[in-house]
Amino acid sequence: MDIQTRKIEFIQEFLKLQNEELISRLENLLRAGKSKNDDFKQMTIDEFNSRIDQSMNDSKNDRLTNSDDLIAEIEKWS
């Protein structure tokens, strides 16, 4: 199903809603999603290449975290 069809189906279901609390929650979700997208700033090609260079440098100098260590660290967060 393409995005246009999904949006139309969503709108049709939304128009059937009678629960004001649910409508408010959907409005808040939409606003939150839009503000997150507004914060995204596209990288320039120079920034992108700089990040690649830094990553390659980190790899050569053994400044990496393996996935097992990362998962162990994340498990400590909760």
C-alpha cells in the first residue's frame, strides 16, 4: 500500500472518530512528529566526508565499541 492510500485511509478513519480525547492525543502526536522533523538539519558533503574521515581514524586507532559492550552498557541504563 503506498503512502497516499495510507493517508487517505487514515483520514477516513479519523473523520469517523467521536472520542475527543483520542483526537487530542492524535493532534499532539502529529505536532510532536512535525517538530522533530523541523529540528533535522541536512549535512553538507564536507560535513559528511569529515565524519567518514573521523570514523576511519577512530577505527585505525581502535577507538570503537563492539556491539556486546554496547548492549551491556545499555542494559545498565534501566
